[in-house]
Amino acid sequence: MTYSVTRYARASFFIHQNDREKSMSISRYLNHRVTNLMLSVLIGTTPVISGLVVMDYQMHRQLEKKSKVSIEEAVFAIDRVLDSLHGAALQAQPLSTQPCSEVQQELENQARRNPRIHSLVLTRNDIGFCSSLGTKPLYTPHFAKGEYLQLNMNSPTIPNGILVEYRLVANNHSVIASTYGLELRNELRGFKDGVVLELEFGGLYISANGDSRNEVRPSLSEFSQSGVSEKYGYLVRAGYPDGFTARESQYIRTNIMPSLVLIGLFTSVLVLWSLLRKQYPVKGVLPVIDR
């Protein structure tokens, strides 16, 4: 009787010990699986996160570069418009020493041949005496001392419009050539990709869709750059409005995120497969848990 009890006790002990070993084996197996899964997911998120970081960095660099390049391109384009003004004034300069009655027709012809020219005005001692417009009384733009380029937003010759006026002086004679502000606006409107530019002449500014007469100035708070024309001295500002970077980033992420997620999933699956293959090197054999 005692022997049977002892045998039963030993058998029960080994059964319980075997059950504990099975339970520990299952627990270790599950822990390995969870660890492998978490590790593969963690590694899989790496290309997604790094892709977003690189995307943001490249976008910021591109916006900064675009703003800087836009300054150079704007100076080149606006200088070309002002070169036309300078050329017209230079051509009319010999007429400024002659009586208006003798040069009026030639002055009108010169202005008519250049579609960018609004008017040519001849002055003597800063007083106008002849104009290609032939208006009476003759309107003479006023320039501050030492100034030769300005925006005029109050010219009676073009109500509610803007003129760009350039003065070429020789002794006590000068020629004032003017063109339309629309010429500058057309150049500024050629810049795309969200960049905003404005030109400043002596404290007055003009942009693609506004000028100093507007109550609110265009926002150039993001990646703002500025430059000065070496030839004519006007100031150019370029930048992006408030919130542009955030909207651009959201747009790019929406387009690139599916690709990054796909790469992340592929990476996770590949890592998980590699871990399982390393843990269970025999092809097709997974751990067997005794039941």
C-alpha cells in the first residue's frame, strides 16, 4: 500500500513538472514571437520616419533656394524693363536742348514706337516744357533731390493707375520717361510655385496683386529673402505667405505616405522572416509543443 502511494506521488510530481515545463516552453515561445514581432515593426517604422524627415529637410531647402533664386530672376527681369526706360530717355535727351515746337512731333514718334512707354517729358531747370502726351497744362513729375527712379501713384495722366518714372539728367536739362506699373506686375506674375515678390522704390512698393495703397501688405514671413538691384537701386523682397510651408508639407506627405508605408511593411516582413529563420534554421520546421 505504501509502495503504491509512493509511486502515485512520484508520478504526480513528474506530471506536474512536465506540465510546468510545457507551460514555460509555451511562454518562452510566445515571448519570442512577440519580441520578434515588436522588433520587426520597430525596424519597419524606421524608413517611414526617416523618409518624412528627409522629405521635410529637402522641402525646406528647396523653398529657401527658390526664394533666393527668385530674387535674382526678378532683378534681371525688372532691370530689363527699366533698361527700356533708360534707352527711351537716352534717345530723347538731344531733344531737351531744343524748343518744344521743333521737337514735339519727334518726341511723340519716339514714345509711340516703344509700346512700353507711357510718356516722355522734357524739362529745363526741373520745369517741364514739352511732353509726348501734348497735354495742357503740362504735368511734370516731381523727384526728390538725388532721386532718379520712382513709383507715381497719383499721376493725373493715368487716374487710379501706377507709373514707373525714370529721370535722365544732363546739366540743367533732363528727360523723364515713364512706363506703366502693369509692366512690373506682369513680370512678377510670371513667378509660380507660391513664391510672392514685391518691389520697393523709395518707400513705395508694388507686387503682383497689390501696392502701397492697399491696407494690408503681402505676407512674406516664410523663407523671406531680399536683394537690391546694383544697376537701379530698387529693393526686391521674396518669400512665402503664412502657413504655406505647412500646407506644402501636408500635400507632399499625402502623396508620399502610401509609398513609405509600403516600404515599411515590406521591411517589417523581411526582418520578421529573417528572425524566424535564424531562430529555426531547419526549413519548414517550427517548434513542437508537446500536448
